[in-house]
Amino acid sequence: MPMLEIKDLSVEVDGRKILDGLNLAVNAGEVHAIMGPNGSGKSTLAYVLAGKADYAVTDGQVLFDGEDMLAMEPDERAAKGLFLAFQYPLEIPGVATMTFLRTALNAQRRKRGEAELSTPEFMKKVREAAGKLDIDQEMLRRGVNVGFSGGEKKRNEILQMALLEPRLAVLDETDSGLDIDALRVVADGVNRLRSPQRSMVVITHYQRLLNYIVPDVVHVLSKGRIVKTGGKELALELEARGYAQFQEEAA
Amino acid sequence: MSAEVRPIKTAAEQALAEAFAARKGALARDPLAAQREAAFRRFAAEGLPHRRVEDWKYTDLRALMREAKPLAGPPDTAGIARAKNAGGLLRVVDARRIVLVDGVFVPELSDLAALEPGLTVGSMAEALAGADAEVVGRVGTVAPTDDVAAALNTAFMGDGVVLNVADGVTLARPIHLVFAYTATVAAAVFARSLVVIGKRARATLIESHEGPDDLDYQVNNALELSVGDDAKVDHVKIGTEGSRALHISTLMAALGARAELNDLSFTTGGSVVRNQLHLRYAGEGAAATIAGASLIKGRQHVDTTMVVDHAVRGGSSRELFKSVLDGESHAVFQGKIIVRPGAQQTDARMMTRALLLSEAAEADNKPELEIFADDVQCGHGATAGALDQDLLFYLKARGIPAHEAEALLIQAFVGEALETIERDDLRAALADAAAAWLITRG
């Protein structure tokens, strides 16, 4: 059984069809890239998987370990092991990053029937993970993402991912707004988390990210459905020839 | 009485007139008798303020105060015993507790041992009975206001605290004035306190107000606070009155030259609450931060009305008020900043924010700037809105359940106001109180 199975998924936003019969299956340990032009439905897919309101699923199914994920609240999905790295991480003034991380981690552990982490255990874990991502202690004391640069925000997303240890990570345009050095730090962070038990769906517009996070499978999304699936060389082909050919195929 | 006096109309107004008449004999030798008489005449002329009185526009006291409760008598032994653990919200703060039960200063519950040199603490009733010239000369003069509720306090004030911090003295421990209502019947309490902070002195003054949930008692409390030149005062007022209580309090404060006042009111209790502040800049270059945090629900009504009077040059004031409203609760903020003709280089900023957790909650905001000087910086802003759905989603997507995510955001919202408190223990105690409110919110 695939870890994630999306069957004939159709989604509307404000009465407009964005996803149109999308199918996707991701097995444990695989990294799938979803590439597509602007407006193809990439971010909608990410948000629907995470459970954002205002997205009306009109048809289809999303199964996570065979369970109906669409019936779950966003926090339940997270506790089951889903993680969405946001394209635009939000700023939360007044909530210290440390408090946020701890609240999230312990909420998930409680939900899974695991004991909460003690303060020293938690601090040790955060320090280790933050160190690897060049996130200093001062940033952790500040409000979540408040005053962070674009690159810092993305690193903070990967820090959360490292701490929460999801089984299925969806990375929504994690490369956007990053210079090459920041991209490398973020990609290294993601690669460290690759494991046979963990799957990833990497959503991106550009092939560049896939030089660093090398996918097992590449899909092309156009007009709300997967129009082509291939190996990592498909990304290079897209880079060379653009999306136009696939948009025609989908039409 | 003269002919232009407005006829007494409501039962509450009638009862207050009778109570004042009945007290006259007892106050025959009171050194403030004339001041009380004048204050009562003002009340008699205007009656209880109602919605057509601009300053009380959103808090129609005439409608909200159906009856005037009889004046509370002195607390009995059992009542005093019930106040033993009052003020427990601040048990983590090592403060000198001064306890007032039903408005009466109770030395046996108060921590009067080893007073720091330069600190004196006494009873207002005793000071008046002894015709203490210093006290008699000060009462009503620190920051005079013609507000009718304050006038009622002057007319009826019984006891209270008289506290002095001598010039140059820094109090290591905060003073905690614990106001507890412990009577078993609903009555009215009129306490009046006078706090004089000398030049270059430093003090933290905390007030807490509490009482039972099952009685519709009435509190009209007033505090005059004189802050000397170059002195610094932190003042925190915690309102956790019982759920049926009517609580009106008036802080009348004056700031000497270069004095600093850091004031915060924190309110979760009471049925109808009116927090009034009348702040007068008496000396040049004084600075005040006035903050407020209210968390209310059900049908609670909390009104903050303040007048910040920049009478001299170079003063600065910062106001930040945060209200969290659930149920059908109602928050009112009226803030008036006056910059008088000579008060050049005044710098005044006022901000109020309301977080509405329910459709039925209401927040009214009325900022007023009266500026008569030309070289000043003044501004105000106000917002009212619900919790940010995108932020909630972000938190939920990290595994934080909806209720907990809301609580985090609400605490962060209130936290900005609490951050104006310098003492960590005090700030933490109020953050805990806010968290406790979130749990009872349900």
C-alpha cells in the first residue's frame, strides 16, 4: 500500500475548479517532485493535503496509510505524520519560536499517546537541529518568523520538520526566494531527513531545487492534473523545453 | 438646596441621597465635611451618569445601577478571616501585603513588620479622624476631576490606605494593596487611598480587587497617586471582582518633573467595570506608559476611560490597551489626550486593540485629542477583529489542536500589553491568570 494515495481528486476554490481528477501514489521512502507552471494547482494541492479551509473537495479521495485523510482536522493529520513546509511561512508576533516548537511537538506526542518531552530533552533536541541549519539561539527566542529574512523563514520550516519528524513531508516551493547559499542549507537539511520510512512531495516551479534534492519520481502538473510522470531526467527536459508542450497535452 | 437642582429620580439616586443624609451626623467633625458636601451636591445636581452624558456614553450607569446598596459596615471577625488568602493570584510575588476588607484597612492581615526606612503605611479613616493635616490637605488635590463617580467616592469614602515613600527611597519589595469583599450580603464599599511617592523615590504598587461570585456588591474605589520629581512608579491594578459585582475605580495621578509612571490594569472579573484614570502632568519631562489587558466573556462590561492631561512641556505618554472579548461581552475604551497651550514637545501615542472571539461581542472605541500646542507629536489608532484564520491554520498544521492554537494566539495578543510590566514575576503571574481565563472560557 502506498503511504499517500490521491485518487481522482477534484477541488474548487470560490467555485473555480483548480484540481481536476488528480491521481498520485507515493510509497514509503520515495521523493516525488511535482512541477508545474503558475496556476497549475501546485499550492492548492499542498493546502488541501494539509487541510486548509476554503478548499472544497468535490470529488476523489486522499488516503494516508489507507486512512481517509480528508476527514481529519489539520492537527490530526500532523499528528499522523504529515508536514507541510509553507511557501510563505507566517509571522506570529508574541509567540516565541521556542514555545511554538515545544507546543507543537508535545501536542503531537500527546495525540499519539507518547510522553511529552522534558525541558532538557527538548532543549537538547532543538539545539542540535538548529545548529545544523545555522539557526542561532537568539532567533529561537524571537516571535515565530518575526523579523526573519526569507531564507531564515525557510530554514525555520526545515527546523520544524526536523523536530517533528514527519513520515510524509510536503514542501511547497521551498526554493522560492532563496539565494544559492540559502538553498544549499535548506536542501542539505531536507536531505538529512531522507529515510526509507519517510516520503516527500517536493512542489516546485523550477528544476534548480531538484539539483540538490534529487527526486525518485517527477510529475508534471498542468491544469489540475498530472499530465506526465518520469524519472529525474524529466525535470531537466522541462528546464530545457518549458511547460508549453504539456499544457497543450492537457488541453 | 437651590432651585436648579435636578429632581432625584431613580431608586438608586434616592437611596444614595438618603444614605448621605443619614451619615451627616457621623461626619459632623470630619475634616473633609465641606468637600464631601460639595461632592454630593454635584452628584445630586447631575444624578447617576447616563448615556447622554458624553463621558459615560457607553456605560449607562443610571440603567446599570438599579439600586444603591447600603454602605458596608466594618468587617466582622469571620469576614476578616475569609480575607486571609485574598490576593492569592500574586502569591509568587514577594510583596508587602496591605489588606483591606470591605474597604476597611485591616492591620492584623497586613504585613507591617520591618517597614523600610522612609515608608509609612496607615489608615485613611484614622488619618481623617485625627485630622492629619498632611492627608486632609492632599485629598482631592492630586489630580482633581469633576467626574460624578469620583464625587460619590469623595462623598462616601470611609477608609483606605495612606502610604508615603520618602524622598530618595527605593522600595525593594512591591506594595500589594489587597482589596477583598467578604461580607455575606451585598453592600457598597467606598474606599479612598492616598499614595505619595517622594522625589527620586522608586516603588511598585499593586492593587488587586476580588469578591464572591454570588453577590451583586458595589465597589467605588479611588486612589490618589502623587509621583514626585524624578521618581519612578510601577502601578498594576488587577480586577478579579465577583461575577455579579459593579466596580468603579478612579485613579487620580500626578507626575512631577521627569517622573516615570508605568501603569497597567488587568481585568477579568466583575459584571460592570469602569476603570477611570485621570493623569495630570504637573512637572516637565515626565513619562507615562499606560497599558491595559481585559479578558471578558458572558455579559461582562468593562469600560476604560482616561484623561491624560499634558499641562506642561516635554511630557510623553504611551497607551496600549488590549481587550479579548467572548460571549456577549462589551469593552469600551475612551481615551482623551489633552495638550495644553504651554505643553510643547509633548509626545503622546495611544493604541487600542480588541480581539473579538464571538459574533455577539462588542468593542467601542473613542479616542479624543485636544491639542492646543503646535510643537507636539500625537497619534492614536484602534483595531478590532477576529483571530487570524491563516495563523490558526499554520499552528494547526503543526499539530496544535484548534483550542490550543487559539489560546496561544490570544496569549500572544494580551502578552504585548503585559510586556510593559518590568518585573518578571508580576508579568508571569498575570500571564498565568490570562492562561487560566482561557481554560475557563470553555
